[in-house]
Amino acid sequence: MRKPTRREFVQAVSAWSALGPVMAVRQRQANANATRILAYVGTYSSRESQNHGQGIHILEMNPSSGALVPKEIVRSESNPSWLTFNRNRTHLYSANELADPRTGSGSVGAYAVDPATGSLTLLNIVSSEGAGPAYLSIHPAGRHALVANYGGGLVAVLPIQPDGRLASASDVKRHQGTVGPTQPSGAPTGSFAISGHDRAHAHMIEADPSGRFVLAADLGLDQILVWRFDDVKGTLTPNEPPSVAVPPGDGPRHFAFHPNGRWLYSLQEEASTVMTFDFDPSNGRVRGKQTLSTLPRGFAGTSFTSEIVLSPDARFVYIANRLHDSIAWFSIGAEGTLAWVGEEWTRGDYPRSFTIDPTGGFLFSCNQRSDAITSFRINQRSGALTFTGQYTPVGSPAQIVF
């Protein structure tokens, strides 16, 4: 066999480098085709507020077409609007927004996942320690759940027992500070976006990839709080500095870490902006370096952002806009900064959140006011979304996880 020339070798390496992301996606899709993919949808289900969900809806996904087929419903009227799995997908946890009339607090439920059928068995329910739990995440070490109580303006740490059950909170922190103005600094012309500048509103809590720090977005205080986390005691200690501010009135809602743990992207609900931060994983310090609108050039009026997700290959950031009812995507540059690429109509009203499936091939939008989930095929090279034409009816969908 003839030995390849240097030029031929370089050309071959370049070809394989270009195909790398595509081959990785194809491998995920091949793995998915051999595995049953189940989706779990959290809904707004309490009848007091005229919601249409019935609890946690379980569906099966076709990895080739992205179609969702209803399988079963775990009925609940507690508004299980936010769901999260532990790392091994053996247990599912739900943040239940409906308040206990005796305490005024919401709750968090723990479920065992049947490995053969995907069915859920309720293990226990504990207090979220505050009103309106809106977000729930699992610490990377897997021993604690972290919950943000929007209505109560506080966050709590819930220990996870060896059998997956939850224990009562090991720590609770109430957000303190000055409430921001009702008029967002960075909002589009003509915007009347006002959602929570009346008091502290903890909207999201999640650890950085290393697990050393825990961040919490507070919409009312216009701050992202940073805590040092003790995984043995399950406690939070203010970092130094203890927070980073966003522009007054803009209202941080959700954020997402880049897999490298050094870049952080924050979504401002009332301003409809995305901010890029540098994050130092050695000391937890956060430094802002870019702010962009999530809406198209020339937009005027009111809109609210809702969700931010990175593509599996970490080349794109996707963001949902409510009222404008779109999902925009941005490319990630060499230094982590973002550049607008495009947007797609969600085909539904008020996209509460969205998720990319495990194959990386589809994006699913939970259109809360349209009572349906819509699916989009993802172009792996450009990040572009193409509507599949599929609507899955689910009452008041809030979030979908796989």
C-alpha cells in the first residue's frame, strides 16, 4: 500500500474534523433508535386557575420523526410545573407550585422511575420551604436537590436519601436586597413588560459544573446570587462578592453554563436580553462582557423571555420569547460571546420552556396557552429550526424532560 503524502494526510484529517460533529450526532441518533425514549411533561394542573394540565404526562418519542405518542398520566392538581432527573435517570423530582393552605409553601415530589416501563411511583413529598417553587435542579454530586421559590423569594437545599426520597431542607436562604424599578433598562421601545419587581423573586437555582458554587437568579432584585456550597452539610455560604447585578429592572430569569464552566449566559425576562458573563470556577466570580436583544432588529412592544438552552455540541444558544412566540438562536464565538443567527415561530402561544431531545435532532416547545407541544428538526451545521408539522396536545404544558 502506497504511503499517503503529507497533503493527502492533512486533507483526510480536515475531512474527518468537519465530519466529527455530524458523526457524533448520527451516533446519538443510532443509540436512540435502539433505546426507548420517553418524555415527561410538567403542567399547570390546578383547577383554581383554570389550568388544563392533568399532572405529569408521559409520552414516547419517535427518534426518527420526533413524534410524541401519549403513554400515561400521573395525575396531580398540585401544578408540577418543573421537573428534573437525577444523573442516572432513576428518579424524577417535581416542583409543585400549588401552595399548602396551612403553610403557604409549595412542595417537591420524589418519584422512582420504573427501568422497564418508565412509569413513575411517588416516594414522598416535602415542603419547598417557600411559595411558588418555580425551578428545581440536582447538585452534580447527586446528594441534594436545589429549589428556587419564586413567590417566597428564597432558595432551599433538600437532601436526597439513598433510596431517592427527599429529606426536609438542610438550608434555606431568603433573598435580601433592594427591589429594582418596574421599567426595564434594556427593554424594546414601547414595552410594558412587568412581571415581578415588587419584591424578591428567586427564579432559578443551579450549581456550576464543578459543583463548588451554586447560583440563583432573582428577578425582583435584578441580581444573580453566588453561594459556596458544602456538599457534606448541604449548606450555602455567600461568596465574595455575593452577587452580580444585571441592568436595573431587566429581571434575570434563567441562565445556562457552557460545558467548559467558564462562560455563563443569563436571560433577562422583562428586558428580553441575553447577557454573556465570564465565570471563574476557582473563586465563583462573575464578570459581564456582552448584552444582546433576544428579539429581531426593529421589534417594538412587549415580550417576555422564558428559557435558554445550549445545543448538545455547545455551538449554539437557543432562547424562547413569549408574546413574540419565537425561538431565537445565537452562535457561540471563540471567547464565548454570542452572535444572532436566526429565529423560528413556535406555532403556539406563550412558549413557557423548551428542550432539546437526547439525540440532539429535535427541539420541543411547550406552548402554555395553546395547550400543545410543537416539535422542530435541528440543522446540526447551521442551528436552524424547521417545524415538523407535529402538534402534541397537552393541557397547559410548562416543561418537557427526557
